[in-house]
Amino acid sequence: MRSWKNSQNNHQALAFCGGSFVEAVHTAIEFFKYLATAKTRHGIHSPFVYNFLEEVLYSQKEFYVFDELFEKRKQLRSDPSTIEVTDFGAGSRAGLTKTRSLSGIAKKGSPDKKFLKLLFKIAHYYDSKNILELGTSLGISTSFLASAHSKSKVVTIEGCPQTAKIAQQTFDDLKLCNIELIVGQFDEKLDSALTENGPFDLIYIDGNHREEATVHYFEQIEKHAAKEAIFILDDIYWSAGMTRAWEKIKGHKNVSVTLDLFRMGIVFTGVKTPRYDYRFRF
């Protein structure tokens, strides 16, 4: 997005607020801080970061596969069918009831269009070959990651069997054959996934929204990541705990550059560039 529309972003911030009233207040306060401090591409001296802004974040390039991916997303967002959801994480945006509609999960549990495009563009621009996702949900974000390169491999872990079943159907409908879906809790499945499939060069964490768990998963995965890797963390301002987790991850010794987009935080590790934390309008 090249222009900065306060009304639209205010609406997105309200939509982003989830969970308890306390968490919603925290998100709102952090959003106004973001508005006051976020930058544009102008005045950025790092060639590495400037290239990211020009070629990825603010790029207006569209890809033919977007139409098919967004059509599938539209179908899920209008599907009234219900499933029994087992939620092992914290702060599910699909609501607190166990029986949930696919439309509700798709609307509340996956990123907005511009962030889905961003996932694709990151995987495409950096030619990501081995991708890990924590939190498959209905498979929408997974499909964007997997569609960036047909020869890449995406390993995605989902705790809920019924949700994973719908995700697999999503992959089948889109004829995506480069995805390995692992069903089970992160704490039970992550270690073997890392050992058997690593090193990963792109990691998308959108699962357990607890501070300790988020930091733990980052540190665990970082040990099995490629020499130069990209981590994308969703919902970094969902709660005070998630914000603390984001700050701790920013301070990790192997982190080179971090980009704060409010909804998502992007972390580059092992990159030879001056260490800096950026906050950009998006």
C-alpha cells in the first residue's frame, strides 16, 4: 500500500483486536503508537531494507495465481458449514465456542488480502525453498506460501484434526502438491518436523498466542533454520504478552533486521547488514 489511509487502518485495528477487553485495549494503544512512529520507504539508507520495501512490501506487482487463491478464500468465507474445533493455543479469533462455522474461521482466523499477498511475495522474491508454518487453520495462508514456487516445500502443523481436514481439502482443490500437513500439537510435532525437514529458510508463526510459547518456538526453530532465514510472526500486538515476545525476539543475538508492520513482525537472521529495527506503514 503506497498511501496512508487513517480511516481504513483504524478499521483494521478494530478488526484486529480480539480476545478480552484488556487485550483489545492493549492492541488499540499500540496501534496509535504505531501510527505515530511508522515510517515510509523515504530516508532508508540500508540497501537490503530498501530493496525489500521496493520489491516486496510496496510492490504493486500482481500474480495470476492470486485470482484462484482469493476465489478459494471467498468460498471458505461464505461456507456456513460447521466443524468441532479443538483449540490448543491462546486467543483464537474464531471465537470461544467449540462449534464454529468455516466462514467464521476464514474471516477471523486468516490475514487480510494485503498480508496474504505479502506472504506470497516474500516467498517468491527470496526464492524460499523450505518453508515452515505453525498454525495451518483452513490452509489459506499455507496456500499462498506454497503457490510462490512449485518446487518449494511447505511443512505446516495444525493441532485440530477437523480444521486440518478442511485445510487438506483446500490444498487438494488448488492442486497444491508441495505441502506436508502435520496434525498434532506444536510441542509434540515440532521437534521431529525440524529434525526431518530442516533447515527452513522461511518460517511463519501463527499459532499459540502466548508469550513464552512464541519465544520458545522462535528459539527452537532458529537452531534449525538456514544460515539466512526469514521469520514472520503474526499478531505481535494481540496482547501485552505477544508484544513482550516480539521485543524478546528482536533482541535475539542472531537477529539482523526486524520490520514491524503492526499486524505482523518480520525478522531476518544471518543477513550481513547493519543491525536495526524498523517500523513501516503498510
